[in-house]
Amino acid sequence: MQRPYRAPYRCSPAAHRHQALTRAARPSEIYLKPASSYVRPGVAANFATVLESAIALAES
């Protein structure tokens, strides 16, 4: 059975401004750790390898 069509939710202008300000206030910094935290020093590794290691450590 198909769901009935629902128009997209539209918020009030005040709510839209609040959402925009809230999004802008969120921090977007990146805190870097030494690569040796993720790969062995002296071994060639690209960014994807470091990223996969960080994901495996639940640090992404």
C-alpha cells in the first residue's frame, strides 16, 4: 500500500532563523593527533590508512 503524499514541512521564519543560528554556533574544529597514534612510524601510509585506523579506534 502506498503512503499518501505529504507536503514538505515548512517552519516559521523565526524557527528558520533559530535553526540557522544554531547550526552556525556548532563548533567545527578538528583536533589532530600524531599519526603515530594510528600507524607505525617509518611505515609508508596514506591518509586513507590513517583514517581507517581512526575509525577502527572509534575516533572519527
